[in-house]
Amino acid sequence: MDISQVARQTGIAASALRYYERQGLITSLNRRGARRIFAPTVIQQLGLIALGQTAGLSLDEIKLMLTPQGKFEIDRTLLSQKAHEIDTRIKQLRAVSRGLRHAAACPAPSHAECATFQRLLKDAASGALRQSEFPLPTRPKRSPAV
Amino acid sequence: MDISQVARQTGIAASALRYYERQGLITSLNRRGARRIFAPTVIQQLGLIALGQTAGLSLDEIKLMLTPQGKFEIDRTLLSQKAHEIDTRIKQLRAVSRGLRHAAACPAPSHAECATFQRLLKDAASGALRQSEFPLPTRPKRSPAV
DNA sequence: CCTTGCGTTGAAGTCGACTTCAACTTGTAT
DNA sequence: ATACAAGTTGAAGTCGACTTCAACGCAAGG
């Protein structure tokens, strides 16, 4: 598969694929001339990268989970830990979502008078909503440039 | 309150407070000499900023919700919409969390043989885990510099 | 043969939210 | 009075994950 095929199939920009290769996340050993030829397995590797990003891992962290052969060999403890971090983040988000819904429905003339909203603000101000030790990605990837 | 008091009380760096002021998110009209004096209400405004960030808003978006007086006047429709986006993100994260836990516990010798994990990878690769129209922050704020 | 278009490279630019720096000024304690 | 900590400014730097640019290569189709 050449780079544009991979790009089309995965929705990942060719420039990003080259970037991943430079970072050692994927490989393309065989080349036709100067052009990269990717093995079909790269699709799965890219899936793992996408998954890792969704889980909040940096590319460097993801790289640690990939063997040089492109197989992934993930420390199960790390997996559990990440799952736990995500759960924590989910709790945070649920609190925020509940707060927002309440504020949207709240009959008080201004949110300034709404006790529930006040509570949420206070939590936010006191850092209760701040992330834990390891930052866990909240922000998905930026939209692909059009 | 002077800047260091606000910083201490909120855990927000003084440089960040100055930055927020430059961006028009908070004010400090009165000054003792060249030094900023903040009204106590700034604490609440900072709470709103933190809340907005947790909800995935950019500072510019948050600014739109603040009147020049520092009161917040939020479009309830927007609130509901944001809550909905957050819920979508929560679903995504739950899927990832479940997948990670499964992979951690999965008896297959390599994750490559685990059907559940395969499914997750495929979803990730196909973009099912990609964010919606409006990017919703996954990544919390970076840890305060030490 | 020659154009066309996809591919290549290294270097530099982008975005958001801050931080850091250098160079100063000021308020307060001694 | 004098030192010192804490405040001020504008400009520049940082971080991650890419994108964009300029300049160039090369293969296949007409």
C-alpha cells in the first residue's frame, strides 16, 4: 500500500503518517524508489495509535507499547492504571455534565443564585475538578484540516 | 486582594492571572500604584473559568459567557449542548476504559488474538472514537510548573 | 520524450494556554 | 535609608502533534 492509500483508508493525513514514521511508531521498510510502501498490518498499528490517543496517551507513551516489529506488547498493569485514570476523568465529566444540565434547567433568574451551580463553581475553583497526577487527555485530536 | 493572595487561594499561577486579565477574562480595575488589586468576586469568576475548561471550552469561548461586569450570563441552549457533547465523550471514554480493562485481564497470550481488543482497535482505526463536530477537551490542563 | 502528479526531504510554522526572562519599579520591614 | 521581596511590562519561549512550504525526484501514461 502506498501512503495515499493508507491515508484514505484510515483518514489520517499523509503528513501525519510520515511524522509517525519519523517518530518510530510505524515502519515502511520496503520502498519503491524513494516511495514508502506500507504493509497492510500498518492499519492495525494505526488503530492502536488512535486508541492510545483516545485513552490519553502521548505518542511517546504509545511508542513504549509497540515492539520494533509493530506488534504491541502492553504492560497489563499499565493498562489497568490507564483504565482507572479514565474512570476518574469520567467521574469528573459526569459531575460537569450534571452541573451544566442543572444550570440549563435551573429556574433561578441568574446562575449566580443557583445553589447547585454555586457548588460546582466552588469545586472547580478549589481544584476538585483538576486532573490527577498523570494528565489524562480530555481534548480529542484536533479536527483534520480540510 | 493582591495577585499572590488570589494565586494562593485558587492555585492559579500569578502569571496565569495576568494572562487572563490581558485576555479580558478577569479585571482588576483598582490598582495600588502599579499593582493589581482584585475584588473578592474574582474567585468566583476563576471558578467559572476552571469549570469551563473542564467542560472543554477554550478561553475565548468562556469569555463569551462573561459579561463585562464579570457576571456570567450563559445561553441555556449552549449549556445543554455542551452537556450533550460531554456525555458523548463520556461514552467514548467508557468504551475505551472497558476495552483497556478487558485487555488487561484477557487470557490471550497476545492482545493480537483477543477479539474484544480487535474490535476496539477496529473502532479506533475507523474513527468511531474520534470526536464530534465540536472538539471536546479530553486533556485537562497541564500540571502547574513546579 | 515529456508532462503530470504523487512522492520525497528538511526546516519552519501553527495553535492554545501559559511560563519564563530581562529589566525595572514599589511597598514594606528593619 | 536601605535592602529585599514582590510586583510590573513586553517579548520570547515551551509543549505536542502535526501541517505547510519550498525545492526537488521519479514513474507511468499519452
